[in-house]
Amino acid sequence: MDALLDILGLTEAARLLSLSPPGWGMNLLRGLVNSLQIAFGAFGMGLVIGLFGAYGKLYGGPVLRDLLAIYTTVIRAVPELVLILILYYVGTDLINKAATMLGHGRVEISGVVAGIWVLGIVQGAYATEVLRGAIQAVPAGQIEAARVFGMPPFMLMRRVTIPAMMSFAIPGLANLWLIATKDTALLAIVGFNELTLETRQAAASTRAYFTFFLAAGALYLIVTLCSGVVFGRVEKWARRGQPSLREARR
Amino acid sequence: MSSTTSAPGDPAQAGQQDIAIEIEDLHKSFGPLEVLKGVSLSARKGDVVAIIGGSGSGKSTLLRCINFLDTPNWGKISVGGEQIVLRADGTPANRRQIERIRTRLGMVFQAFNLWTHRTLLENVIEVPVHVLKIPKADAIAQARVLLDRVGLGDKTDTFPAYLSGGQQQRSAIARALAVNPEVMLFDEPTSALDPELVGEVLTVIRDLAAEGRTMLLVTHEMKFAREVATHVVYLFEGRIEEQGPPEEVFGNPKSERLKQFLQSIH
Ligand SMILES: Nc1ncnc2c1ncn2[C@@H]1O[C@H](COP(=O)(O)OP(=O)(O)O)[C@@H](O)[C@H]1O
Ligand SMILES: [Mg+2]
């Protein structure tokens, strides 16, 4: 093994990336775990916001619809980096002001929680549009069939609308998840120790920029590939009962 | 009760407890378009009421108002003697009452409207298990019997998209029967089918008629209507133009419009 690395000229890289000190591998992995935590949280929060947003846009009153239109338009118009700065600093500032008013003194806001909130709000705007489109793509007859047999609204959403819209929503949601994993890198700017910041610190300390950024790139790629497999399975499940285009052509 | 003219449809001549469904002076507009202009109709238990009429005469709207898929503007509807409580503008006062009444009606749509992400068996047990809260094992056993009855006992685990239109419509009938409805509502159940598939669906409906199911049947199959109906209603531009026993309506139509309509069909 060592001989092989030697021939390939990778001995130095292996030493730098080693999981035990003085290697920086553990730092990178810790960064990856933080990034994934935030991506998971933000994606989940985005789904919840998106579901409410989509239903609000489709069935809500005029005031709610206007508010949601402002939300999705503004969030999707402003660059994410700017949003993160605004939401992070304004958010923490507001929380601290509220805390002082209630006599608590300054509160320490965990980077993960802040990251989830900030990216979750961004994801929610996109998810609202993805899910709205998917809900509208459900054939009206299937919803009517549920109503006509006395299904109350919430059960109808759970048993019919959501399962039926899944196949339309999954490709868009898979995109959103991948964007979430990569948007975590933007949190480096507010000093959160996710993968990109850890990589930059390791690279700066060792001057091995190429090695570390290549390694980080590989980690992001692995995440993407694994996500692809998972979403492939989920999509297959969501599309159950629908003949594939290839079958249909026969 | 302006348009009720003959005995079988006249609630006054039927014992109250025999009435399966009763509609009185039903009005429905879509914006400026008045689609139903005061329709009164009733069916006793075991009646098969065929509703015929030209395209756009309001047949679908009538059925859809009965289970409040469309909200009537005015009128009275009662199912099995229970009158649906309406506000002044026709909207139902009590959502739960509507939901309860809906479970007592079995609707079959022109376009089948099966849930495509569920197998036939799952389609049939969906409402019994989740709305009526019947134990799942019982619902499955009953669903198998029903699917067997409509000739699909070997397709229980198939998804609707893999079936012919006739098979889908027969499953939809099984799904409607699974709630053991007091009244079955059919909205042109064979209009979306290829001609060679119409027969298999009509056979199922004929069986239901023979076992005494109460049905409101919107159809363009005049021969079939004549054969199974106990009462025929001809709808023209949102009003009942003529009604009566099938021999009368088909054999000796009085209204000019009905005569023309029957000729145009053949
Ligand atoms: N949701 C709706 N909005 C507006 N107009 C409608 C709607 N549903 C039906 N209509 C109109 O009402 C009339 C009667 O429709 P329908 O009851 O479907 O007729 P039928 O089933 O007898 O062919 C038609 O002119 C149709 O265009
Ligand atoms: Mg119609």
C-alpha cells in the first residue's frame, strides 16, 4: 500500500488527509457531518414550509396568497449569499434583542440551528413552487373521487393528494436537496464550520490547497452520487402504478 | 314540485320510509349560466332512475349537486330521509353531515377516477378502512368478494394503468359498492369506453339492478336504459322535460324535444 502510494507520488497527500493527527482528515469529515446535518434540517424544514406554502397558494384566501407570493418572489430574487447574510445577522440580532427584553441576556445561537433556519427559509420558497406545481398536476378526478366518498380534507391530503403528487414532485425535490447540500458551503461566510470552511482552514495551514480542495470536491461528489441512488429508489416507489415511457412505447 | 308528473317519481305517493333519495326544486348556476332550473326528482328503494338528455343539459351537474361536488344555489336534498341542512345561499351548513351523507352514496364517474398509485384492492378498501373505519382484514375480505363479482378477482394486485377501460370501470363500480351505498350514482359510466368494452360494464350494472340496488343512472345507452330503468327522466336545458316509465318515455314520447332527441340518438 505504502509502496503504491509512493509510486503514484501520493504519500504526502495521504499523510495530510490521514484521519489521525497530524492529518486533517477528521476535520474534513467533521465538516461534512455538519454540512449534512444542516442540509437535512434545511431540506426538511423547506418541505414543511413548501407544503403549507403550496396549499396556501392554491386554497388560501387573498391575503395569504399575496403574502406567500411576496415570500417566494423575494427569496427567489435575492442571491442566496445575500439572504444568508441578512437572515443570519438580522435573525441573531432579533433573537438577542428579544432575549434581552425578556431579561435573559445574550443567547448563544448554535451554528447548526442558525444554518438550518436560514437555508430552510430559502428552501421553503423553492419547495412551495415545486409542490404547488405537483399538486396541480394531480388529475382533478382523483381528488373528486376522494371527496365524493366522504374523505375529510386532511385525510384527503394525506391519502390521495400527497401520494399522487409525489411522482411529479420528486425530480424537483431531488434538485432542491442537492442545492441544499451545496448551499451549506455558503455558511462559511458567517463562520460556520461546515465542509468548505474546514477545508479552507486545513489548506491554509498546510499550503496544500490542491489536495484539500480536491478531497472536499470528492466528498461533495460522493454525497451527490449517494443522493442520486436514494432519490432513484424514492422516485421508483413514487411512480408505482404508472407505466414507464419505455413500456408505453412498445 | 313543478316538473313531477307521474307516479313512480312522485314522493307524495311513496311511503316516507321507502324514499332513498329526494331532490326538490334544485337550482344551480355557474356564474351567469343557469344549468339547473328547478329539478325535482325522487327515487324509492330499488328504483333505477335513468337520466337522459343532450350534452350540456345538466345531467352531470345534477349528480354532482346530489353529493355536493358542486354546491347547489337552491333546493332541498335528502338521502334516506335525512335532509341536508343548507344555508340560505345553498352551501351546506355542516361539512360533517355532507361527509357522512357522501359515504352513503356510491359515485361512478365517466372517467373512472381510480387512484392510480394504488392497486385495485387498495382502491376498493381505501374508503372502508380510512373513512368508515372498518377493520382492514374485513375490508380486504369484502373487497375480494366485490372484485370477484365484477370479474376482476385475479387482478387485485394490479395497478389501474395496466387495465383496459372496461376493467377500470368495473373496479370503480366495486370501489363504489364497497361503501355499501344506499344509492349508486352513475355518470355516463360507458361513455369513455371502446364499443367492445361497453357490454361488460353494462352487465355489471344490470346485475346490480336485478338485485334491487337503488340507482341514478345518467346514460346514452337508450336500449339499456329501457331495459333496466324503472323510471326515466329526460332533462332539457336544466329542466325535466318529460318523465315516466321507460315504455312510456321511449315508446310513446309526448314532448317534441324528446321525440327529436330519441331520433337523433339512433
Ligand atoms: N364547473 C363548471 N363551470 C362552468 N360551467 C360548467 C361547469 N360544469 C358544467 N358547466 C356547464 O354546465 C352545463 C351543463 O353541464 P353538464 O352538467 O356537464 O352537462 P351534461 O352532463 O348533461 O352533458 C354545460 O353548459 C357546461 O358547460
Ligand atoms: Mg356529463
